Amino acid sequence: MTDATAQNTPAPSGKSLLSLDQRTRRRNASERRFRLYGAVAICLSIAALVMLLTSVIGNGASAFFQTYAKIELTLDPAELDPEGNRNPDEMGKVTTLRYGNLMKAAFPASLQAAGISTEGISDTEIGDMLSKEAPAQLRDRVLSDPDMLGESVEFWALANGRIDGYIKGRVSMASAERDSNVSPAQLQLADRMREAGLLTTRFNWDFITFPDASELRPEAAGLGVAIVGSAYMMLIVLFLALPIGVAASIYLEEFAPQNRFTDLIEVNISNLAAVPSIVFGILGLAVFINYAGLPASAPIVGGLVLTLMTLPTIIISTRAALKAVPPSIRSAALGVGASKMQTVFHHVLPLAMPGILTGTILGLAQALGETAPLLLIGMVAFVRDYPSWPIDGFFDPASALPVQVYNFTTRGDPAFVERASGAIIVLLVFLLCMNLLAIYLRRKFERRW
């Protein structure tokens, strides 16, 4: 060591590297606090999610089960087939009122034949324990099999919403005393019927397949039309937003010149992604319904509105996936003589496909849960009939799952709260399936370089 080096060497401080000074202690304490904040944030997020799922599943799981009452009745041909021809078209002219009168007369007789006491309750009150939808269900069964006429059949009729609520614990004897739609005597009769096996609760597929029902028949309300309407809209969004969004992204990222015009387009795309969804609903109402004359409450209008809302998300995610492809891939393809078009479609696009598909599915999942734009285009209307098969069905009136949830929550009967939570469960299952599909596609098409 030279004299110059010795002069420049700092004098030892007398402190060991293994001993912590005050500044190091503060830094370590800050890192520990940051880890604690992160752990607390994760715990709070998980707790909030658990509370949300517990509330939704706790209130909505019972919507997938329904209470039915067993009735033994004879289908009188003179009442249900006056012409005597067993022709379903002629029998279809018989209203549900006759079927209802037949059921109300047979129900007390069925209870007495089973040895169940009906003392202290009138035949009218006994008949009111059945749903107003039950005569229509019996009518559909008879029209599907006219040979049943004249026979004694066993029919499980849909119970009234209050009786169903009592079996599920939503209605009590105390609340029945203040409720004009049910009496304690009816609830006591329901207990005796349940003990005798004439009243049972089983899985309710009708909640998934049946259409909506009026406020007087909450026990018959279903999600069938809403599920079909949401599926139609997702098909429209998929076949419009995916090709348009991917094509626009490829052009902007790979072919468009970098100038003020393209910068303006990119800024507007980012701004459209932040626009509230209700603005797209106003746009759809003004352009597609008032100007273009498309029918309100139709999947075609909802699909077009959701396409406009989803396009910015797909474009942004697709451009990010294209940017993630290393430039060396482009350089190698161009170096061996490939054209710009061949480079993009044969090399860049396949490598970016996982990100493109993931962004598309997440955009569709976001569109599936939108409510505000659909309310403005009239999909809040009560729709009883199923839309036709595509493509004509795209122009028929329909509903959507998030709108159906809104409809259920606006009705006064407490049974619709159960229906709304059940619809949320179905919607969450759809969203979960779409997210799982996005994860699967990402892993399936992922390539490493």
C-alpha cells in the first residue's frame, strides 16, 4: 500500500457491520409495519368477501328449494273437455279458473281422506294455501297428456309463498297474526300436512327455467327469460366486440403511424374506458332506439350498448398483450423474409393470444353484470314469454340477470328478497365460470420464449 492510498483510506469507525444503528432499526421497523399493513388489508378484504358471500348465500340458497302440496283429484272431462274430442287446441280454450275451482274442491277432500283435521279453517282458506300458479301448471300437464282426463291423479301443487316462507323459517306464527295473506290456522294445518307427508320441500328447477311471475305469485318467479336474454347479449357482444377490438388494437399497435391523430385516438379510447356505464345507456336509447328504430327491451339493443362499453377494455388489454411480445420476435421474422402482415399474424398474434382471450373474457364478465345501461333501454319491463331462437330472438323482448335482480328487489313481497339473492348466486356462478375459463385459456395458449 502506498502512502497516497493510506492517506485516502477512511479511518475505522469502531462500529461492527453486525450491530444495528438507529437508522437501520427505523428502516427495519418501517418494513415490518408495511408488511403488517399488507396483511391487515388482505384480512379485511377476505373478511368483507366472506361476509358478502355469507349474506348472499344465506338469503338466496333457499330460493333453489320450493314447497309443494300433494293433492288427489279426479280430472272431470265434462269440465276440462266440454267437446269431448281430447283435442288440445279445443281444451286450451278452458281457462285456468276451472282448473283452480277443481283443485280448491279436491284439496280439502284430499286432507280429510288422509286423516288430517281441518277443524277451525274454511275450505276457502285451505284453497288459498296453494299458489295461484298451481292451476296453470295443472292445465299445462293436462294439455300435454289429454288421456289423463277421467282419471284420479296425484298432483304436487305449488304452495303459496307464505306457506313456503313458513316452512323455510321466514314466516312465523307471530307474523301471521299481523298478515292478511296468511293465518295461524293455515300454518298449523301446514305443520300437520308436513307430518303426514303431504307437504314437502324439494329442489326447484323451475327457479332456473321458468320466466318471471307477477307480484301475487313470488313462489313461481324464475330466471329463465333473464338467462336466455343475458346469453343472447353475450353472443352479440362476443361476435362484435372481439373482432372489432382485436383489429383496432393490431392496427394501432403494429401498423398505424405515430402522429397526433393516433395519439388523439389512444387518448379517447382511454377516456371511453372510464366513462360511466349509464352514459352508454343514454347513447343506446338515443341512437339505437329513437334514431335507428330498434325495439326496446331487445337483446340486440342491449348487445350493441354493451359492445360499445366493452370495446375500450378489449382494445386496451389487447394492445398490452401485443406490447408484451418481445421485439426480437418481430426482428427475427422480418430477418428471414416475412412481410409485416405475416410477422403480425403468424408470430406476434399467436404469442399474444393468451392476453387477448383473457382480456376479452374479463370484458364480457364486466358486461354481464351491468345494469344501468339496460334499464335505460327498457329491459326493466316485465317479460313473460321466452324469446325465439336466434336470429329472430335477438329482436324479441327479453330481460337480463342483473336487471332481474333489480326487479326482484323493487317488489314488496318478502319472498322476492329470497329470489333476488338466488339470482345473484346464479350471476356469480356465471362470472366464476367465465373467470375460470379465462385462466384456462391463458394457461392453454401460453408460450414461453
